[in-house]
Amino acid sequence: MENFTIDNPVKIHFGKDIIKALPESIRKYGKRVLFLYGKESIKRSGLYDQVVNLLIDFEVYEYSGIKSNPIIEDVDAAAKLGREKSVDVILAVGGGSVIDSAKLIAAAIPVEHKAWEFMNGNQVPKKAIPIIDILTLAATGSETNMFAVIQNQETKEKIGWGSPLVFPKESFLDPQLTYTVSPEYTAFGIIDLVAHALEAYFGKGESPLADRVIYGIIDEAMDIGMATVNNPENYDLRARVMYAALLALNGTTSHGRAYADWGVHAIGHELSLLYDLPHGLTLAIAYPAWLRLQADRIPKRIIELGTALFGDKNVKDTIMGFENFFAELGSPLRLSQLGFGEKEKAEIVSQMKNNKLSGYHHKLNDDDYEKLVDLMM
């Protein structure tokens, strides 16, 4: 087992109608609020009106339109607004894209340079505006960690970044707020949380208890996945998915490891950058392909996973177990199902080479890129 430090300062409010306590939480940090959200979904669901009524005693400045694959232009524009209005606190209402954006915005408001300077490592934040969030999509775990993924079309990059300064101060998780998530995006969220658990499982270092936590998270997702898709307003099912997503990326699954791998997420990021595909969809395509690539390299590790989850004692059946689950949820498993062909294959390989795509533990090279894309087709 590797050395590790546990430091997760996020205060989680979990349960029915917990957003009623929002004003008390915001008041700790000030009166001037930058209210971030996506497009129209929170207005259609009625959540926008609820939040506005809760913020009646605050000075509120809105920035809307955060994309599901968040872009650096929105980060810079929102940071400019926050800087001009001297905001005290950011309220991010949405899924991982909004919360990820809020983290980089929080670091960018106190400075004059572009936010991408943090992403590429040219600058390191010295301070950040406090963040409070209300989660509306159980998937990314962004509500409980210090990391963000943002894309830059100019540099053709979609990369991750993190700083202890941008942990949310408080996160509000009411499963009722996920009732209006479509069956498709409910499924993609479940696939995403499974992928987060797998990235830790294939990281560097042996941690048997963390492995058992991972098995539990994935088993929970498989147990309730289709039931949640088919019963979107079942509170207990939504709560279980939300809790599983939280556990999958709040650090628990990496305790005792040096680091997670993140190679499959890197593949998914290239696909969503190039073709604006939903993140969970890219992972449903990328993970089985990556497992097939690794079949002869880490068979013991894959078989241990399959034995724990499916009772399968070989690599092939383990991979099929994940594919069957993703397909049951309604996700495509191959790029060809999206109409991709040789043109897209060449684009993806070129993009992987340009960005030197790799995992942290299981390294990838140019030959692997060709093999991976073939396996994804």
C-alpha cells in the first residue's frame, strides 16, 4: 500500500429539500453572488425559480449557457463578470460541467490573465473565490473534489486541472433535483461513475480495501442502473446513484494508491473534443477497447475485477460483462454505431498523437493509438 493523505474539506448536504438551507451557507461568504448554470434545463424544471427566491436578499449576477463539454471561453467570460462585480462567492447549479467551470472561474477572478494559464501550468493560483454548488446530475463527483476538466478548441486540448483552493465549500445534493434528467443522460452518468471507479482500480499501488469499495460502487451501479433509467422519479434509486457517484470520485477509491490511471478518460476527452459527444458515451466506447488492449498486459488485474463483479474467471467474459451493462443502459459501444468511418479514425489517431495521450500508470504509445481506435470502431 502506498502512502496517502486524506484531505476532503467539502461539506455535503444530502437529502430531500436541503437547498432550503442555501441562504445560510452563502451568507458565510458574502452578499455578492455569481450564479452559474447551464442552458434552459434548470428553468424548465423549476429549480431556477427556487434558487432565485432563496437568493432574494443577495446581490446576484448570472452567467448562463455553460456547455455539457465546458469551454474555456465561458470560463474567461464568467471570470470577467465576477471580477467586474467584485463577487464574494460563486453558486454553481448544474452537473459536472458547471461545477468544473466554477472551479476554474474561482481561480481566475482574482487575476487578470487568461484562465488557460492555470490549465497549462504556466500559472499557479494563489487564492480563489469560495464555491457553493447545487448538483443536478449524478455522474462526475465534481461536487466533492478539487479537479476540473475544460476544453480549448484553439489549442485542441481537453485536459484536467486541480488545486486545493477550489474544493467547493459546500455541496447540496438533493436526489429530487435529478428527476428531470433524461434516460439517456441518466445512463451516461451511471457509466461515468463506473469509469471513475475503474480509473482508480487500474491506478498505481495495491489497496485491497479500496478495491472492495470499488467493487461495491460498480455492483451498486449495475444493481440499480436500469431501474433508475426506467423509474426516473424514484427517490431511493436516484439517491443511491447520487451517493455512488459521490463515492466514486471523492478520493476514497484512491486511498493506498499513488494515483489513478485516467488513460480511458483521456481517450474520452479526445472524442468529445473532436465531435462534442456526451462524456459518458465516450467512456462506454473507450473502456472496453482499452481493456482489450490491456488484456495480455494486465490479465490478472482484469480477471480479479471480473471475478468480483461477474463471477467470470477470464478476461474476455469480464469485458463482455461491462459491454452488456453499458448496452443494457442504451449506450452505443462502437464508433461505427455513430456513423464514424476511416475519416474519423484518422482524425482521432492524429489527435491522440498530437496530445501524446496516455494514462499515468499504463502508458500508451503511437502503436497503441492505432489499436485503440480499431478496437473502438
